[in-house]
Amino acid sequence: EQAAGRPGERATPLVIGHRGASGYRPEHTLAGYELAARMGADFIEPDLVSTKDGVLVARHEPEIGGTTDVAAHPEFAGRRTTKDLDGVAVTGWFTEDFTLAELKTLRATERIPDVRQENTIHNGRHQVPTLQEVIDLKNRLSRELGREVGIYPETKHPTYFQRQGLALEPELVRVLNRNGLNRRNAKVFVQSFEVANLKALHRELRVPLVQLTSASGAPYDFVAAGDERTYADVVSAQGLKEVSTYADGVGPDKNQVVARDAAGNLAQPTRLVADAHAVGLKVHPYTFRAENTFLPKNLRSDAVAANYGDLFAELSAFW
Ligand code: G3P
Ligand code: CA
């Protein structure tokens, strides 16, 4: 396999098709995932939220006003509401208020049309996929491409969903088990920004887990429990040791692994990659976009999450 050999070893980084090929297609659509794999991505990355009937579907957020055409459906006008989403008041339509059958009547739209105007021609063409459909796609593409396409699911807002009786973890475990993917050597990583959620998954899953971290803030489950540690604590030398007790890697924001120079370019690696490798953790930073082609060649991360699968297939050649 191409990837990330032993921690710290110079190797071509895995390419994670972040939210699909989200630079080219509306994010979290089967078309986007397929394009990413055909461009050479090693993994496709569905973010997971729950429907009202407990089905895991691929959306970055439970609120779907900006990524689907729900606002154009008068039958759902009454479902527009304001909720507390991890301490933030969010107004819109939420996946947990829709059955899967209802959600399937919607079509995906480009999330940032001002930035990716060319993607808007794909608006209205694609449904919100279930995790099962993403796995079926991955299996079909693996056969067609003659190589195993990996899947890299992320549980989104697990505390939020658990409080509504829609815990994401048991359903994810069920789906992976049902598909024969709960194996150490399956080409699967599971990732989360929350810690308790990942620790719970560690008890049930044999696939490698990745602790996501952000350049600011704190895991929401820490906040909810009154634990004052932040993501900076999670990636401290001591924090990384703790992560290594339940996860195989960390997925930091790129600003945590590459410092900016005076001109604002991402120029110098920080010590996080070496610190993580020292305790046996892989490092899978996110998210690299077209403007990041000047990344330092000595970053030595084990993977990159990229919106442009083709760009990074090319970049990885001189990593
Ligand atoms: O691969 C890591 C990445 O998916 C985390 O960022 O916010 O795009 O889900 P986000
Ligand atoms: Ca994600």
C-alpha cells in the first residue's frame, strides 16, 4: 500500500478526498466521492449526521439549508427552526427532523456558490447519500478501479445527537459490522472532533481511529462536561500520549502543523508532526486547497485531506 508506512518514515501521504472532490462537485454527494476516487484519492470522506429515523447520512452539519434545496420545498417550510448546536444558535432545517424518505426528496446544492460558482451547474442533481450508499459506491469503485478505495467517516456533533436519542456511535458500528468493515486491516479510518465519542468507538471498533483537533476552541464534549482543556492541550506532548491510548492518529488543522511566514504563507512545519510520531500516532492534517501548493516538502505528515484530488495526487509525487 502507498501509505503512511511506519510513523515518521518518509512516505507518500495518503490522499483523503475531503467531503468528496468538494472543489469540483457539491460536497457529500456520490458524484463528488466518485470523482475524488477517480482522481486518485485513496479515501473518500463522508461526514455523518442522523435522520429522524436514525439513519446515518453524509452532511457536514445537521442544518441543511445551505447544502440542499430544502428552502424551495414549501411542504417543509414549517420545519425551519432555531436550535442550540453545540452552544451556537443555528437557524434552518435539521436532518434529525426529517425521515430518510423525506430527506431523499431533497437535492444537494453547492455550499459556497460565491467561491465555487462553476459547481452550481451540479445543483439539483444529487440526493443526500446514506452511509450505506457511500460504502456501496466505494465497493463498486474498488472493483472498477482495480484498487481498494478507502472510506474515512467522521461522526459530526455526537453529543448533540446523543442528547436527542440519536447516538451516532451504535449505528456506525452496526453499519461497519454489517458490511464486514469492522476489521483492523479494512481500508477504513473513523475520525471525530469529540474525545468521549472516539473513546466509546475505541471499545467497539477494530478500525484505526483519528482524533481531530482544531486550531482553536475545545472538543464539545469537554465543554459540555465542564472540562476546561482545549485542543491546544489535546496536541500537547502529554495530550498526544493520552490520544495514543485510544486512537491511531491525530487529524490537526493545517495551521497546527504548518506555521505561516511573514507574508502569511504556510511555510514552516511545527513540532506537532514529530511529537505525534514520537508517541506512535499518525498525522492526517486537513484541509489543503489549491492555494496550498507551497506547502513545505518536509512536512512528513502521513496523509492530507484535500478538496482537489488531482492536485494532491500530483503534489504527493514530491512530498
Ligand atoms: O479530514 C478532516 C476534516 O474532515 C475535518 O474538517 O470540518 O471539514 O469536517 P471538516
Ligand atoms: Ca470531515
